Amino acid sequence: ASRDRIYGRGACDMKAFIACALAMAPKFRAADLKRPVHFALSVDEEIGCLGAPLMLERLDRCGIKPSVCIIGEPTDMGVIEGHKGCYEYTTVFTGLEGHCSVPERGVNAVEYAVRFITRLMEVAEELKGRAPADSPFIPPWSTIQTGRIHGGIARNVIPRHCEVDWEMRPVTRDDARYALDKIYHFANDRLAKEMQWACADANVVTHVIGEVGGLEPVPHSEALRIARELTGSETSVVSFGTEAGLFQQLGISTVVCGPGSIDQAHKPDEYVSLEQLGRCLEMLDGLIPRLCD
């Protein structure tokens, strides 16, 4: 801790909210709550929200359906009513290795990966024209971007293997379906068939790392009303993703509201201010009389 800030990896994203929730646990336990409070702690959110779906499946099987969910991602304690989805993939190209002096005798996995990335960029441009007229997001359209490409062993060897990590941030699920149809068609019906014409064992395989729908704004929802009353904050939307959409899909009224700023997340010297922690504790403390009624 230094200068009214607490530093550390994950301090604001989102250990701060978890710390506040756990600090409130004794007060929740001591109160005469008419409605229970559940803490839902998930793993691997950053690499595709891998833990939350398993947890939600269990909640559904056990018949546990909370009326409201507050996702404590860093929002400066603002109330977030909507955000884009987050779809993450790795596409793997398997070609045929050979000497670079006779490229026609091999299948260059890197070159096919480059063509695939070019198609991703083309579809990304098409998505700009599909932006809803009233989209509140910045940018207002669904986005696609390539985060990593890895392949080849030397400049004089036709590369047999190449991987492309890419993601999509759809405004709507319709956009996601539209983009994926075009991308899969190009990869499977065009690139893979071209590669297999030269080598039967060549292939293109796309692995789904995670497909998490966005949080769709629901005016006058119970979660929105409670969060606004407890924080005094206005509502807004963000372009980054959370697990909120997964809870919403289960029929749980959901908002995102937590201490710290996303501007400090995923950076060296990540921090959360004591002022933000105090505001979060006040919000959680304000839940108690509501849950005792």
C-alpha cells in the first residue's frame, strides 16, 4: 500500500471486489437476511471464461436461481448495464514440410494462415456496416482482431504448422453468427480443400477457447435499479467483456459494478484506491437492509 492505493497484480481486476465481498461476509452472516447472499468465485475468466459455465450448470441443477447478480469488475463503481460479447479462438493450420527451393512440393501453413487473417480483416470491415444505429458502444460495431500468429522453424523450410489466435467482440449474437459463418466457410470449404488437394493430411482446425455472450441492456431491471440506488451512479456501457452475459442467459438480472478502473487493469503497477474500496463496501453494506425486508 502506498499513497492511498493498494498495488498488486489483479488488485483492481478483480481482487478488490472479492476482498470487499469477503470482508462483508461476517456482517451478512450476522444479519437476519430474508434472502441469502451467494458468492460466485470463478476461475480462468481471462482466458475464455472457462470456469463460470461449469458453476452455472451446477447452480441450475441444484435449483439455485438468484434474483440479482452484481459482477464486480472494475467500473470506478459506475453501473454498467451492457457490454459486448467475447469470443476467442485458435485456428491451427497443418501443411506439408519441405525445402523452400521447391515450394510447390509442400503446403505452406504460414501462407494459408496469412490468407485466413486477411479474411478476418475483411469480415471485420463488413461488420462496421452492420452497426446498429443506436449502438451505445465505442466503437459501435462488432470487432475482430488477431492477437498472435506462430509458425515455421526456419526461413528456408516450408512451414508445416501455424497457429492463429484471434477474437471477436460482437455487439449482438446475430453479428457473431454472421461473422462465424463467413469465417468457417472460408477456412473449411476453401482453404482446407486447397491444402488437401496437395496433401491429404493437410487441415485447418479452429478450436473454441470461449464464446461468452455480451450483457444486453435491460431497462428498469431489478439489478439496475438496486445498483443505481446503492451507488447513486448513472448507467453506461463498456466494450470490454465479463461473465455477466452468462448469468443473464440463465435468467438472472445482472449488472457490472466494482471498484477500480479498467485503465489500471492488465498493466504494471496495477492498483486500486482506498476510496474505491470504501465505496464498494458502502454498496455491499447497503444491501443488508434490503435483504432483511
